[in-house]
Amino acid sequence: MELKFVEPVAKNGKELALVNEEDVASEAKRWENAVVAYFLGHDSSFDPPSFSMFINNLIDSEWRKCGNVKVYSQGPGVFVLDFESARGKELALGSQGPRFYDGSKPFILKPWSRDMSLEIKELKSAPIWIKLPNLRLHLWSPEALSKIVSLVGRPLFADTVTASRETLCFARVCVEVDFDKMLPDSVTIEDDKGYRL
């Protein structure tokens, strides 16, 4: 990696490093299959070698079939999992949850994005699975499901049973929820004629 001096930019009387899309495009592409693993409740009793062993066992048992995964330690309780393929990333994010380590402590997997912090203390949301029981048949479209689960959070994906409609007892969808938002006990669905469903 060759570095060179670049003159800082002055803005409002302060010097800053102005980074544009061209500067970061190749590095952003390099991390497009990355997943960030946050281990909540991390303490010194579950030390880095234990984390590494836990993650490597998980990779070997569930995700290795979709290619290699490189593991990077980001700091206490945070790892970046760099999947060789988009399929590996999808498999990890679509895993049935919730997941736990060290007995009963949860860990969260989130797709890497440019705007996310890699510190646990900055974690403001998490993916959760929600069930929609007794959903009427005409509400199983991706558009209708998206509108319904958006009442809870940001829709990420449906599980494979829901997507294939193997069972119609309930729809199961993974949704990103904000920690500072109360989760509803129920949702209200109304059609364009004003009928409650």
C-alpha cells in the first residue's frame, strides 16, 4: 500500500480531509460481502481466543459450504466476517435466530454498510424475526408484507418457508428495529376501501 501526502482542504476555517466517491469506491466494493458480528454483553471471561473458536466453529458448521470467510477482529466484542460470495453473506444473514454465545448472551449479525459504526456502544438497531399469524392469503405478496412489517421496522427479508409459502400458518420476516422505538403488540391492516383486515 503506497501512501502520499495530499494537501488538506480548508473549510470554515478548519482543515479537513475531503474524501470523495472515487477515493473509496474500490474499498467499498471489497467489503460488499462483509457482515459485522456484535457480541452483546461481552466481558473478559469470554476472551478473544474463545470468540475466535466460537466464530470459526460457526463458519465451519454453517457457512463454509458457500466459500471462504475471513474473520477480522474490530475490537472488544466486534468482528467483521468477510464472505467470499454474496451467497455466503445471505446464508449468514438469513440464519434462523436469535443466536447466542457463551450460554445466553446474544450476538447480532448485520450487513456492513458505509454508514455503520463498528463499535458496540454505537449500535442503535438490531434485526429481529417477527411472526404474522393467520395472515390472509392475498396479503402474502412482497409489497403487502413489506407495508405490514414496516409498522415494526425496516424489512430485511422473509424466511425461506414464508418466501416459498410452504406453510400458511404465519409469515416470518426479519426486520431491523431501532432500540429507541417501542415495538407494537399488534399491527392494523386496512385495504384501500377502508376495510380492516
